[in-house]
Amino acid sequence: MTGLVIGDDHSVFLDAMSAVLIQRGYQVTVARSVRDTIESVREKQPDVCLIDRHFAGESGITAIGPMLAASGRTKILVLSADPDTEGIRQSLQAGAAGYLHKTRGVGALTRAIDQVQRGEVVVDVPKPRPARERPRSDDARRLAAFLTGRERECLNLLVEGLDTSGIATKLGVSAATVRTHVQSVLTKLGVHSRLEAASYAVRYGLLDDAPGLMPGEGTGLAGEPGSRGTRLVSQKTAGLADPARAGTARQAGSPRRYWPRCPTTWPASPALPVPASTDGRAPPLPDHPRDRPGLAPAPLGDLPVSRPSSESSG
């Protein structure tokens, strides 16, 4: 039967583990401090000693040397809830035969006990979770560059701790408009709550050096590319370059008035009768208006003629 000494200052864990190992056929001795663990190893000369890395105010790693000195045949297996590599290195350098994480389960524990008895070195810890990469400051500022002026104002008021009604009163807009701006801020910054947006802005100083805002920016009236105001002005002034709309377009800010539309085509002159050709060729155009049919001068007989008197002729 394999003899074990278990040293741990957590009574619940110690009692539960000792009960399970006794059911598995091990001979178990418990100790609740570093000093008691060393004394139990000296007295019992167990096959394996399971010792916690952290005791209250003490380190189990510092007891590895004295336990090996008290019992040369005992294998030391360190139990810990810390998967850090520094603790593993210190334990193995001190002479421990293995390092086991407390979350590995009873099956892993019994296998580790058997392995260290055979002279193997056991290190069984979970893989460390990859650290969540925080967005860099330049990435945060790049995302904040997409915020409009009104959205920056809402973000600034969120940092100040105002709720929807407070922001609406401060900006003089409706609560629905505030919720729309706030949702746009959350989407552009890639966060999920107002508190996270405020923390994000403070952590990366997104409001410290905010650029000067144009009048009306963020309300759809600023001349920023893609804004509603730009599209409206573009649509109204586009008619100035279109001949078909040049008569009705008006400049932005001018009174609503309609200018007369200039005709783009003129009515054609009435066709003049042309004498028919007998040889199939087009007849030559008349050289003088009097030669044109219908425009010849009236006969002289129809005009009044002054005759000389008989006196003047004699």
C-alpha cells in the first residue's frame, strides 16, 4: 500500500482529497502547516508527499529541501492552483518530482503519484489562456476618427456620467436622437455598453485632443464628405451644370424663386415652295427675293403712276 502525506491549510480541500485517496487504497496522513508536513514526512517516511505551494504566510516550496533531508525515499509532488512557469521552475530546482494543478482531477492525481514513484518527472498544468490583446492607442484613435461632432459630444457627456435624458437636455435634442447617436458611437468604437465606451475614451484619451469642430458638424449640415447636408447641397447645385435644369436651380441660401427657363430650341422657319425639277436634280435657289415664287413684286400696272401734265410736255 502506497503511503501518502498530504500537507495543505485548506481544510475542506484536505479532508475531501484524503477521503477520496483512502477510498482508492492509499494510506494517508494529513498535515495542516509546513512544520507539521515536515514532521509527518520524518515520522511516516511516506512514498509520496503531496504539498500545497501556498500556505498561510508560508511557501511549500521552501519545505521541499527539509523534507528530502528528513526522508530520502519520499517523492515530493507540489499541488497548486497557479499554472505559472516560475513556480514550476522553482519547485523542480528545489528537488520536487512533479508539479500538478489542482483542477486536473483525481484521475490525474493518481496517475501522477504512480509516475513519480517510478522515477518520472510530472508537470501537469492547463495551458495558459492567451492574453486578450488590448487595442493600441493609434487603433483607438483611428476608430474615433469616424465619429461625427455630435457623436463626440455624446461620448463626452457619457464620460461625465449623464444618462439619455441628461444628454438630451444638454444638447437640446430628443431622447430618440440621443439613443441613435449613442448606438452609433458604440458601433464605431466596437464596444458593447455605454460604460465600456466611456472607459475606452478615458483609457486612450480620445477626447483629450479632439479636433476643432465645424459649425453644425454631426447634425447632418456640415460640409464633411458623405454627410446629409453635403448631399442636399450637391443635389441642389448640380442643376447649375445641367442645361435642362439651369432655369429652375437656385443657389443654397437664396430666396425660393424660379427663374424663367430659356428655350433650348427655336421653331423652324416655314418652308418656301420650290419649283419642281424636270431632270431629277434639285433646282437652284433663287438669287433674288423677287425671283422667289410668291415674293415677286407687284406688276407696275397695279401701282399708281404719276404722269406729266400737258403743260410741262409742251
